[in-house]
Amino acid sequence: MAGKVQRTEPRALMPKRVKVDPIASNKIDRVDYKDVNFLRKFLSENGKILPARITGCSRKNQRMVTKAIKRAREIGFLPFAGTGT
């Protein structure tokens, strides 16, 4: 088998950490666009929306967070990405 590389020692596998949905764990029904401190948890330092694989949100809750962040940006509560401070 010319294409396969055999390893002499087994790879050290790290146990997978289960991510907890912060919205479901706090039993939040709706994400409010006026709650800026909560929404900042889902933004990077540059103001970009973090993906669900990093935040641990479900698809449904990630969509609610995204809509709330976009509404807060339009009103002026949150900055747009890449506009500085």
C-alpha cells in the first residue's frame, strides 16, 4: 500500500467538549434587540457575527440572534463590522 502512511504511535485524542446553547440554557423565548450586553456575546472584536459552531447556538436560536443583531445595528445600538469602535 504505497499511498498509506502507518503511524508508529497512536494519536492523542482530546475528548470533545459539548457546547451548550446559551439561549436554551437560560430559557429565553425571544432575543431582544435592545439587550446590547447579551448580543455582544455573539459578536467578534471586529463586530462580526460569530458562527453557531463557535457560540453553540442551535439553528433556530442562531437565526434569532442574527436578526436581533441586524435590527440593533440599524437602530444604532451596535456598530457595523469594520467601522472601528
